[in-house]
Amino acid sequence: MKYAVSFWIATAALFALAACGAPPPPEDPPPPGAAAHQGAAFEITEVRPGIWHAVGTGAMNVGANAAIVDLGESLLLVDSHITPAAAWVLLEELSPLTPKPVRYVVNTHFHFDHIHGNQVFGDDVEILGHEATYDVVAGGGSNSGTAWDAFVGTLPEQIATLESRLEAAAEADRAEIADALARTRAYQEATASITPVPPTITLERRMTLHRGGHEIQLLFLGRGHTAGDVVTFLPEQRVLITGDLVPFGLPFMGDGYPEWGETIRGFAELDFDLVLPGHGQPFEDKAKLGYLAAYLDDFWAQAEAAHGEGVSAEEAANSIDLTAHGDHFPSVTAPGAPLIAVERAYRLFDARALTPEQ
């Protein structure tokens, strides 16, 4: 059931939740094959006292990063990973570091690699997210659409490619390719157990939790990577957890919005010195936010100009020139932009032309 709550109602409701007891086991344990992996699946680093950042090691497909915040008697988890299996393994690998139970899960946005572990948490765990995230997930949009089709819908082709490579590989290369094939097959198996679970409590602009003597702010500063990106700000620890609104490198732009750069600039009023992104390693260089905002502004301006000139999306994807940002984003070595991003931009420009009042 969806609860669209105001700031003070949300805070009061969260205060009423129990925060004691052992961590509940996942309701639907993933098939052993889907969770099987060699070695640790996560590198979990305590980046501040009581704040951990979990980054996948490559031992299994976990999709995105996660952040864990100690609330005193319980934990808050930011993003639940790509499958129930990945969430299950995170809880197992986290337990030696802290025995406290997860009582809150923040969904930074609706993309499958950040929220498809939600279902392993019991009814005593509240899932917090933006109203737009609820609408998309409840409507089936986390396991369909642009991002899902691009990364999950292509799994059969990815597996077939790896099988062909393995068959033709030299003996020295076979072990590496076989490992990649096993991980991809396990990921495909894990996707079969997904039942998307939307947030149980939603926010429109902000929500604040006070737990363990700390303040945890959940903020929506505007559309960007999606229509409902929520960042988690810990003012006392000066930590900002951004999801995919601000990754370490360049983001996936297939569900983005033209005001993304402006939204990132809204962080300027927040006092933080450590960013925990949804992909990539933590970083302290706040200038990265400005670099990304400038890149995004440039992309959207060039895409809009190409659209206005009647240039096809395919031609625009080849001609858009973002090499001016290459010093800050080394992957930008030649003109061109992702076709999936240009197609997204063109859809929005077309819709705006049909409804100019919006």
C-alpha cells in the first residue's frame, strides 16, 4: 500500500517502528545456484564510523553499490541491489561487521539494479522512496522499459556470445570466459525469482529520520537520472549518498531529464565532503559534480539543437561532440553520444512539442 506522507507524518511514522531483534531471514531464499559464487561478493568498507559502502567484487552480479548506515539499534540500507540473491548475499557478508537488523531500505530510484532485492525484507522493514519511484515500480516499470531491455533483455544474447567465445577460446583464456559465463547464467537464473516490491512509504520533497542520535535526510532536489531520484544526506558525518544521480563516472542516460545538471547544482547548499555513488568508488572531490553537470548540460543542448534541425537520432548520436569534457571523463575520446540517450532526449522533445504548456 502506498503512503504519500508529509515530512512530519513520515518522521512520526518512522519513530513508531520497532528497532530490536535479530535480522529477519529473507522471506523467499534465492535458489542456491543463483546465489552461488566464489569468494566475497562485496568489498564492504567503513568509510565513516557506522557508515559502510558495499561495492561488488565481480564474484557475482550485484548491479549497483549499497550504503549502510548505523541507526543505533538498527540499520538503514541505501539500495538493495539487482536481485534477491544479491541482497541475500549482502546481508550474509554484512553480518560479521554488525549484527544489527536492517529496518529501513532507501530506494534511490526505480532502476532494477538498485531495487530488485527489496523482496527479501520482511514486513517489519520499511522501504522508503520517491512517489515517482513507487508509481513506476507498482506499474511494472522496473522489470520493463529502456534500462531493463538494454541490460536484462539482452541476457540470452550475452550468454550465447560467451558460449561461442568459450568454444573458440585458447586454453589460457578458457577459465576467465567460463567464469564470466557462469556469472551471467547465475544472474539470468536470479532474475526469474524477482517480484518487484515498491516503496512502502514515499516522499515528495524531503523526509528526516532521527535515529541513534543522528539525523538522516532523504532529499528530492529535482528530476535527473529519473523522475524520482532520492539522495541520502548525513549532515553530521558530511556524507552524501547519491545513487545514480551522481555516479563516479558517466551515467546511464536512457531515462534522464534535461534539468539533470541543474539538479546536481542544487547540492551546492549541502555541506558534505564524501560522496558515496551508486556505481564506482567513493570520492571526496566535489568538483566532480560540476564536471558532470557541465557534461549533461552540453549533451542536452546539443541534442535539442539537433532535434530542432530535423537531424535523426542516429545522426545526432554520431555528431554530438562532448570531447571538451574528455579531461574529466577519460572515456570520452571522440565525438559521439549514446544512441539510447539521444533517443530519450528526442522522445522528451517530441512530447514537449505536443504539450508546450508543460
